[in-house]
Amino acid sequence: MRSHRNEFPAQVKIERYNYAKGRCEICGKLIVSVAHYDHFPIPAALGGPGTFNNCRCLCRLCHERVTREHDVPAIAKSKRIAETRMGLRAPKRKMPKHKDPWGRGREQ
């Protein structure tokens, strides 16, 4: 995992805002208050660069939804995988197959 976030430089934010014509790139609504900039397709926590191609201009509601539904679960999964590989977390164990003592339900 990276500890340093690649934030977007002011020039990238200006270019992306102009590219989106002041509208949210998900819902298309005009951004009237503050534009939020999202690292997409690679989240910043997973090493996403602060470049124009990894940036989206979003309204507050869309940014919150994308973070909650996509970024947070992807980051959590990445952390689980890394912890398993480092031996800090036991790998998932498969459930043993249950054998019916009366032999019902399965034909062999």
C-alpha cells in the first residue's frame, strides 16, 4: 500500500473542469457549489496517479456515492489480499462437505 497520495495539481483540475464543461461526469448536473475530483479508474489509495486521464469532475453527491460503493470496498479487498500474502491473516478455509448420515438427497 502507498502512504503518499498523488493529489491533482491545479492545472489538471482546471483542465478537467473545462473538459466536463462545469458538469458532473456521472449525472450530468451543473456543478453550482464546489467540484469534487475523483481518482478514476485507479483510486489514489491504490496508487492512482494525479493525471488528467485518472481524474473525473463530480458533484458532491456522486463523489460520495462512488467513494462509498466502489472505492472503499476495492481498497478493503486490496488490504485483505495484501495481509493474507504477508501472513497477517489466515487464508479463507473451505467449508467441509456435509455427508448426510442417512444418504438422502444424493444419488451416486
